[in-house]
Amino acid sequence: MLDIKFIRQNPDKVKEGIAKKRAEINIELILELDNKKREILQKIESLRSNQKKLGKENIVKAQKLKAEIKNIEPELINTEKKLDFLMRQIPNLPLEEVPSGKDEKENVILREWGKKTNFDFKPKDYLQLAESMGLIDIKRAAKVSGTRFGYVKGKLAVVQFALISLTIEFLTKKGFLLVLPPVMIKDEMMEAMGYVDTEADRAERYFLEKDKLYLVGTSEQSIGPMHTGEILEEMPKRYLAYSACFRREAGAYGKDTKGILRVHQFDKMEMFSFCKPENSTKENEFILEMGEKLMQSLCIPYRVVQLCTGELSGPSANTYDIEAWMPGQNCYRETHSASNCTDFQARRLNIRYRTKNGLQFCHTLNGTAFAMGRILIAIIENYQKKDGSILVPEALQKYAGFKKI
């Protein structure tokens, strides 16, 4: 959530920022409601002050003032509700360095890493190869759970656990605390994280109506609220979370519907950081660097892309994606994201730290370590051999216990 004082002082900047994110919010109405709220509060405070002055000397007049306050309070509550609803529709504003653009075609490629393998045969699509080897089973998963689910089996499942071990060993040495978080969170916590503000956002989430709980789409959604209402004494505070994640993929029908690339349930290792505002840009780069180093350890070619304003999520002020080269599909696919959400989430969650000038809201950041399904796809496609086998990246061999599938 944005600071209402910032909106009052910079209405044109706010309008420009939300327009870049392709959002339509009536800022004038927000300012009108804010002004109305302050006028009502001022009136109530004045009436209460007069009521106290009268005290026991003029009980009749004091009671009239009390009744007047009671009559005004519903208008205040109603105004606050309307204002809060509209304030929650405002996305985080993009940082100045974010390129302007409407969609993914206007994202900016920052760099490429690694040399694409020059195969002496036509590389297969991961699903074609994995199904033939009995490593991924989507047919039986469809029988059990429906479309967009899959069984990962045998040695490929072992490779997933090797990825987990590699990530834990690498990132805990970088100051990340390993956490296994809950995958169901209260509706108010998902709202505070900024992932159900719009109808499109809500359509993406699984919600248990009876329990008022959301299934997380990424573990950042349960890590961010961990420190709700707290004052953090030491920062940066970095977490590495591993969890199952759940997404409806509501807008993805008709594309990538087969296999395990775009599924309703997947496992992911996620980095999350709380830091001081002056360090958040640097922390964003650090989290991106961690994602890149993990990719480099697997020797998988990739490129780094900065998302344009129109592609940013509601809470994000800046996002970098890492896209892995998939030779079997002859294209790059997103495997990682690293986002700076500035104080947007911390303000809603009331997470602060101490400064010489008092308490201030911290900044929150998140980044993918590994989305398991997608990185398994990248391994299969980049490490396949002509004889139909799949090599295990050298960095994973000591954890997996074998060199080839």
C-alpha cells in the first residue's frame, strides 16, 4: 500500500506510475475521501474536546455533544472503508530505472550467460524424453487429479532432492535461514501481501471458503507476514523457504497445458529478504546474483531480463527474470524472478525498524532459488544425450549419487 501522504503530495507522479502498470484508479476520488475523512476526524476531535471541557458542569450539553459524535461516527467508518478499498487497488509504483512498456515484448534483455550446446542430433522436448523413460507421468496424474498435474518419478525425483541439497548448502552460507513455511495463510495476510487486490489476482488463487485460508502460490506469501506488527532489530533478514505452491493458471488456457511447465501444484525454493530502504536496490541485485550463481553451478545457459512496467506484478517496483535456454523447445523459458517490493507490503503488514528519526517501514524483496519443475525441464533438455540418456549436472552428482539417468 502506498503512503497516503505521498499521494497527497505527488498525485501526478502516482497517476503516471499506475498508468505505466496499466491500472485504472480514481486518484481524485481517493483524495476527496481522504479529505472528507480528515474533516470528519477534526470535527469529532473538536466535539470531544468541548465535551471534556463541559464535564460534570453541564451534563445536558455534554450528552448532546456525545450523541452528535455517535451520529457522525458511522459516516467516518463508511468513508474509511471506501478509502481503504480504493487504496488497496493502487499497485506499487515502478522505480525510475524500470523500462516503460505494455507487455513482455517490451521487456529488456540485460545479458546472456553460457554457451548453448551444439547438439549433433535434434534435441527432444523434455516431455517426450521423460515420458519415454518413465520419469514423468502426466496420464496417471490426470486420472487421479485432472489436467496440469504430474508424477515425477525415479531418478528424476532424486535429482529434485539433489537440487534442494545444493541450494540449502549454497544459500545458508550466504546468510539465508532455512524455513519450511505453512502453505495455507489467512485471507488478511494474502491481502496484506498484495496478491488478491484485483479480480484477476483472486482468479489465480485457491481459496478455502469455509476456513478463510488461501493456498500460497509462492512461499514468499507466507514468509512476508511472519513478522507482521514487529520491529526488526537486525537487517537484512534473509530467509530461504521450501514449499509446495498452488496456482490456478487461470489466464494460461491453451498454452503450455501439457507436461509440468505450467501446473497447478509445484515445489519451489524461494529467497525472501527484509532490508532498509536505502539498501533495497542493492539487495535486489544480490538476490538476482544468487539465482544466477545457482544457474551457473548447473552450467545451464540463460539470459537476464528486466520486466517493463506493464509486466510488473501489483506489489513489485522492479523485477528481473532469469530465462533458461530450452534446446528441445528452441526457446528461453522463465525459471526465476527477483523482485523489489519496496515498502508496499511492509506498510500493510506494519513491519518496521528503528532509525534516529523514529520507526520506519522496511523494504521486502523476493527471488526464486529454484522452481523445481522448470529447472528439471531445463536439465533434461540441456543434458540429454544421443542415446536417450540424461546426464546429471556435475554440481548435483554428489547429492544424487549417480552421474546419469
